[in-house]
Amino acid sequence: MQIVEEVDDPKIIRRIHNILIPHEFTRLDEIAEVLFTATEEVKQDETPIEVKEQLDEPKADTPKTTPVAFHEACVQRIQKQLNVTLVKRSRSGYTTPDNSVALNCSVSKEHGTDTNPNYWFAFHPHQEAFLKKHETSYVAYGCGSSANLLLIPYSDFEPWLKNTWVTDNGDRTYWHVVIYREDQKYTLRLKKGTQAIDLTPYLLKRDA
């Protein structure tokens, strides 16, 4: 099912598999709940509302748009860069066939102004667990298009999480990854009082 490929959380995937098992009656309430939960996970990459209030920027209403989807174009570039073949395991999770390399690839539309655009991503505990299971792992962030692609070893990325914003709504906890671009310089914005991280060295060259 396409919806299985559009979520990452293994708990949600297990629940989807469970409701597909034939029962004596149709459990519509459970199906509706699972679909709602899956939809909310997909929307999280697009709704970092509580974080915006902590950034030194004027507030502006942003019209709703269709979530972007250029994961596969990003993965094609990453395969070439790493000289590996990657198999899709979930919406953003990929591994090599022998499971020696893992990748979490997320994409974002462009927010803000043309001169100072920014990009918003959610990073989930189950994605963290997925990457930690593998000897070599990476996070990748497609910023507006697959042409602007950051590929970061997870060993570099993990220590930065403690200074990112966190959403905890009771049912779900996740980190906000907020990336800004100025010309061709990319920075990871962190909580006030914490210096931003220069991500430019992780930017894939356009021929990769």
C-alpha cells in the first residue's frame, strides 16, 4: 500500500498491517485512527509552528501548499556520491542490500524570502533508532530541491540534537531541524544562546 511507504514510524506500520488481517467484522474506528495518525506524521515536516515564535523573524501567514516529494531524486545523487545501492525501507529510510549503510532522507519546500530562505524538517526517535542500528549511517536534507542536498554522517549530526527545538505533544516527540541558506552557505539554527552549525561542508557538489 502507498500509505505504508509514506510513513516511517514502525508502530504505525505494524498497526496498518494488523488491520489488513481479515477479521469477522470491519473495525472502521481503528482504521480511521491509524489513517489519522499516519497523516499527522507526514504533516509534521510542514508544521513547525512553535519553533517559529523563537526565531528572530517577522511573523507572516504562509499559505498551505502540497508537501514536496523529491526523495528519490536526492537518493539517486547520494547513491552516486557514496557509490552504493540503496533500498527504500520506509518514507525516508533506506539501506544498502547488506544493511551496512543506512540513510534517513528528508526534504522540505523553501520558506521565507528569496535572499534568506529556510527549510524545516522533523527528526523522530524511531529514525534515530533506525540509524543507530547500522555501522555507517547518514542523514540527508533536500533543501527546496534535489540540487541543494546536504549529506551528513549521523555521528556528526547526533550531538547537535540536544540543542534543537523539541515538540512533545504527549503522543509523539520529535526534534525540529531548521536550516537556513544565505547564498551558498547553509547553517543549522539552534536554540537561542547556542551557536549555529555551518553545514556548508556537507553540501553535495552539483555534479554528484
